[in-house]
Amino acid sequence: MSDTKMSDNTPDSPERRRFISTATVAAGVTLVPGVMLVEVAQGRPEDQPASSAVRWGMLIDATKCASGCDDCVSACSTENGWTPVAESKHPTQAPQWIRKLELQDPLTQGQTNLPMLCQHCAEPPCVDVCPTGASFKRDDGIVLVNRHICIGCRYCMMACPYKARSLVHEPLNDTQKPDVPRGIGCVEACTFCVQKVDRGDGTTACAEACAKSGNNAILFGDMNDPESEISKRLRELPTKQVRADLNLNLGVRYHGI
Amino acid sequence: MKRLLALGAVVLTTAALAWAGSEEPAQSGGAPKPVITKATKGEHCVEPNDFMRRNHMKVLLHHRDETVIEGIRTKKYSLKECINCHASEKTGSVAASKDDFCVSCHSYAAVKIDCFDCHSTKPQGSMAMHPLNAETAHYAHKLAAQAGRPVSTEEMAGIAQ
Ligand code: SF4
Ligand code: SF4
């Protein structure tokens, strides 16, 4: 159900978009009188499972993403405990949960900056190909690897169109964060800071760092809640999904690409 | 030789049974008894000791699936909470030295622990208890990447200072 609603957000024409957004707002008001807002603001109780009433998503404004800045990348590395590539002994195979891309159009010389990370697809190819069931989509739309089950076959890395996943090649020697277990022989990717989301922070390390740098290019929130900041911005701004032709209904939307 | 081995096995089994059955292990020969240090926090475990000694792996297994797949983050039976209470005062870890809580029994029972390939052995907390924090994490990574062997807590604490 939520998926249908999300794909409706892809506008055909401004009129259609306006019509749909009004319809969604009306539905939101009548169906959930304040419940969703409370839930999102305080996080769910720790004994409650993640719910499909929520779909976590991210809006990245590439026009605000500054050239030369990689605060989101270092914040992610610090929060989740992966070694920054520059410090890795084997940079070509070092895990990267988020990458900063600086692209230049060869014709116009125009430059585009954006962070690239797991897009938390609603129809994730990584989950489709996983032979063990280790790759899975949580009810609130976060795509994760269950490391207890992952056998490190790396099919998912091949299947992901966004090069979002990495394999941990080396023993981590107890350098992991207590909140972020990760280890040798398992595939990993951005988790939308699931440990923070479950704690009720309602944001991710990269979004926090970007706001702190003053660029405010990353907005994280519940795309199913019509009153959330991200839903409002998504209604106002024209946004794109990377490789929209693949029809994966991404949880990360970009403006200005 | 065979008979000697069989005898050894009998002695070991008896010792294990004696230990499992009482708080104060009987002073018989055989392998050195595991050191069971009292938890640094709390009055008692989430279940009686006898139950936990036999079943901790079952409750942990059940809880891990609920947490990873459904996002249920209750504290009872959470590995993180085990570590919070049982990390040794000396090493700040449940598995850094041979007398630390998890390692001590597991090496006695000859059961390999896989948990700490991925999970941190240290609680989240103070500088002393958990030397890896935001400011120093990168240095520790550097050290771990170059070391190619387990980095001791002392070494990490050294870097943190
Ligand atoms: S971006 Fe890649 S890793 Fe993330 S959900 Fe989609 S296919 Fe899976
Ligand atoms: S590497 Fe792990 S998560 Fe990826 S497809 Fe193989 S088993 Fe699944």
C-alpha cells in the first residue's frame, strides 16, 4: 500500500502532483489523527517492531552539496566504525558506506556534487539475488544485511546498480562500535543509521554532519508521513531517482541532478 | 595411550559436572577451573545463574533475530547488556584476556565464540571502559589495520590518551 503511494509521488504533471498531494494530506489527517507525528517525534518503544506505517527516506539537494566537503562521509565512518578509505591499508577494497561524488559534464563543464549511498530501494535487487535471505528489507523500508546469515558470496554487490555495498575483507580486531556490529566475510552497506533511528533520533549521522557544516543538503525523515519535513520538501521540489528507469522506487531522492 | 585418553575424558567430564553443579567447584585435579568474575554492575542476572550457564546461547539467538529482523531493542537477553555488566574491570572487555568473562568458560569448555568477530567486546561508555570513541576511533583503526593481529585493550587505551 505504502509503495503505491510512494510511486504516485513521481509527478506526471504539476496538476496531477498537486492533486495527489492534497489527497495524501487529506488521507493523512483523517486516518491518523496525530498518531504518526508522535510516533516519529519520539521513536517507537523498544519492544515494538519496526512498522510499515513508516518509510524512512532521504532527500539530497545536490545544489547545496559543497565541492570539496566530505563531512557526511567522515561522520558516517565515525558513527559506524568503518575505516576511512585514505587510512586503509587496502584502499581499493576498503568498505565504503557512503561516497562523495564530484561529477563534471564534459560538454558544459558544469559540476555536480552529491553523496552516493545505498538507496534503500523498495524493490531491492540485492534482496532478490541473495541466496541465503541475509539481505532483507525491514518493515520501515531500511534495507539491511543480516550478518548472522550472510555467507559473503557477494551476489548482492553485483546486483546493486548503485555500487552501494562492500565486503569486509579483513579482521576488524575489536574496533567495532558497540552499536554497530560488523565483521570479516560479511557484506555491508549504509543502514540509514538504524541504531540511531531505533533510538528515536529521527536522523542520520550524515544528515547531522551536513547540517552542522551549514550546507543542509541532506534531509532525512518519514516519507509516509505527509506532515514530515521531508514529505513537504518532496512535494515542493522537483526530485529525481538515480536510474529511475530501473523502477526500484528508491528511498533516496536527489534534487538538482 | 587410548586408555589414558579415556581416563582424561572421564576426569574432565567429572570436573565439568562438579563445576556446573555447585557455586564452589570441588578441588579435584584436571584442567584449571574457569575464573568467573562477578558482574561489575547489578545484583543478579536476568535469569538464575544455572539457567544462564546452560541456556544463554538460546536466549541470545532468539533475541538477535528479533533485533536484527524486526528492530525490537529490548534490553533483556541483549548481548550488549551482557557486555555492559560483565566486562572486566581490568581490560574493560568480556573477551580481551583469557580470564575475561566469556573467554574464561568458553576456553574451558572448548567452544569457540564467533560473536566477537563482529560484536564489540566492550561496553559503550566512559573513556576508560571504552577507549574507542569518536575522537580516537580513526587512530585505532589505523593501528588495527597495520597490526594484523588482535590489538589489546591496553594498546588502544594507550592511543586514546
Ligand atoms: S541501493 Fe543497492 S544495496 Fe541498497 S537497497 Fe538498492 S540494490 Fe540493495
Ligand atoms: S554476500 Fe551475503 S547478503 Fe550478499 S547475497 Fe551473499 S549471502 Fe546475501
